[in-house]
Amino acid sequence: MAGCKSYAAFHIITFFFFFVIFLKLDLSYQISTVESEDCTNRWIYVRWLPSRFNFDLLSNCSAYPLFGDFCSYLQNHGLGPKTHNDSHSWYRTDPLLLELIFHRRILEYPCLTQDPASANAIYVPYYAALDGLKYLYGSETNFSRQHGLELYNFLRYDDQPEIWDRFAGHDHFLVMARPAWEFSQPLHVDPPVWGTSFLEVPEFYNVTALLPEGRTWPWQEQAVPYPTSYHPSSLNLFESWVKRVRNSRRSTLMLFAGGGGVGANPNIRRSIRNECESNHSSEVVAAAAGGGGHFNKVCDIVDCSNGICEHDPIRFMRPMLRATFCLQPPGDTPTRRSTFDGFLAGCIPVFFEEQSAKSQYVWHLPGEMYDEFSVFIPKEDVVFKGLKIVDVLMSIPNAKVRRMRERVIELMPGVIYRRHESTLGLKAKKDAFDIAIEGTLERIRSKLKVSSQ
């Protein structure tokens, strides 16, 4: 055990050393090669932060036993270790490290500037979710209202306050790797409830926050896709995967990869499990297949209870490749990482409430297109009115199913985070990071226009 801890500590220290060196070298390189890009209205300035706001937080990767040890997933600048030695694109990615992944990718952004006065946006490389762990699982639970105040004081008073004062923080943005509700504890609640108050602190109202799940109002925050385990580095690798997705035989009508639904209380996950369990016999499959296609199996369940699928994409990706529809019911929160895993597999998403995606990822999955690539079934109709999911899906004509799957595949590049240092060919396809940056720049332009009126 002592040897393992020593090895982990050595790995973390080595990671910090090379990552910090890379930050300095890569930043100067990008600034010097920007001449080939049209950077009009696209300039970004990266604010310098003391390491206590980012890199030092990575060294706490094993400090919270109730949360879990994520030290091994720091590899490859937050992408995690490869799923196997010969893998070129698949990693055991932990979504908690979206902040690190984003930080690494922004260093490749072609329009970085050293002059904050000329920047159209200011990126704050603060690892908010990692810093929040001490309030959620550490010794500072009773001080969760203070989350972010130290950062604010540094930005506003300690380090070049004129950068913040220029637009009162309206041009600043950061990434938070957990759903917004974890940072939305009301300031007046005593004793504190679950979460921190970062997004409730008035000092940060003007800052744009990118999260995997936002709240219903869009001014302060915007949802961006969860990171999946797929991070290709070249166009050839990506096109090879797309070819496999297109050629995959869809022998299962619908699939649910997840946990829950085993309690007595009525809910959408329990309804899904009950329906799947009642549609497992060959006689039922044959009868159902006559309505909208030929399937060996009507419904498949990949049990991902207790997080066993989170770092093991093989568990769910192969079944998803065989499925036509992937069921995406809400859980503790409306959104699911599995939605984007399904996109990778060309599996048509089935949503049960609009907050699961349609009202969230408006930059990456425009709302007016949802009928083209997804199915919506109100969860109340399933849970309380007896509507059968199988009946809805089997009623969709095969030609429409094929068009929907093709639309899912077309949207795939925009919901993945490609690997850093990718080839030029792959960089020509906008990924989730690229779309998030474009959306952020436009959001900040709109905010500055409104605030100046």
C-alpha cells in the first residue's frame, strides 16, 4: 500500500512539473503563430492564477475518501489512462476533470493574446469543481458559502484589478465540471445544505460559467457536453469510427445504460426496467418486430449501478452500437453523460423531459433540430398513464429512423472533445470545445452590449 501511494505521489509531481512547463511554452508558441488565423472578435486572454486555484488542487486527488480517488485519471492532461495499451482514441475519462481538459485545450486556441485590453474574453483557469470538494466532502462543509470569495478577491483586488474593472467581470468566463445545482446553495440557508454558493455569490453574477448542466435561466451559465471516453487525435481515426458506427447492425430496439429504478416508488427508471423485463421473450420480440423493424431483442439493460460504467466504456459502448434507440431518463439531475455516449454509438436518444438536453445544450444541439435526431416521450405519460415506450418507438417508420441516425452521426463531432495536439484535418471539424468557445464569445458580446446600454 505504501509503495502504491509513493508511486501515485511521484506520478502527480511529475505530471505537475511537465504540465506547468508545457503551459508556459505552449502559450508563447500559440501567440507567435497566430498570424495564420482571422482573430477578429475572437481574442482570448488567459488570466494568471496562483497554483492554489488550479494545479495544487490536483494533488488532493486522494484526499476525499467519501468522494473517491481520481489520481489515476489525471493522465494525458485529464483524459485519463487509455482503455488498453493499443488504444488510439479511447480513455478512462473522469468527467470531474473537464476543467483540466478545457484548460489544456485552450492553450491550443489560435487567438490567444498577452494584452488583456485587446481581448474579447478573459478565461479564468480556476478548477471550481475540484476546489468545491473540500466543502462537499472535506473539512470545510460549514463554510460552503465562501466558495469563490478568495478567487474574487484575487481577481478584483490583488492581481491587475483593471482587468476585472474594465467590464466588471462581464468578459470573464470559467469552466465548472459539475452540475449547477451543486454550486447553487442559497446564501441565507442556515445550517448549510448540500452544495456550495459559488453561483449565488453576487460578485460572480457577471461571469459566464460553462457547466455540464445549467439551471433554467441562461444569463449566468451555459451547459456544455459532458466529456466522453472518446478523444480521437486524427481525422483518419475519427472517420474510421464513424464508418464502424454506420455499419453496425442494430439488432436491439432500445437500450438503457444506467442504474436506479429498483425501488418501490413510481418513477421513469422503474417504468423502463419493468417494460424491459416484460419484453424479453422471443415471442414478444417477434410480435413487436412486425410493427417497425426486425430486432433480435426489444430492450436491453446495461446495469451501471454504483458507477461501474463511468471509467469503462466497453461495458456500454458495444451494446449501444447494437441498439437503435438509447433511453435517457433523468436521474438525480436531468442530464446524463450517457446522452453523449449514445451519440458516439449512433444511437438515437429518447428523452423524457426537456431539461435533459433541449433546454441545456442549445449551442451544441440546437432546439429546433431535436425532432430530426431524437424522440421525446413525457415521463408522466409513461409512469402514470401507462404509455408503452416500445409502442412509440415501433411506430416510427424505418425511413425516418435511418434519417434520425444519420443526423446523430452528423452531430457527433460537435459533442466530443478531441485529443489535444490533434491533426489539422480533425481540427477542421468543430468539436465540443470549439463550439463552446464560439458560444462564449457571442454570449459575452451580447452581455457587454446589454450592460453598456
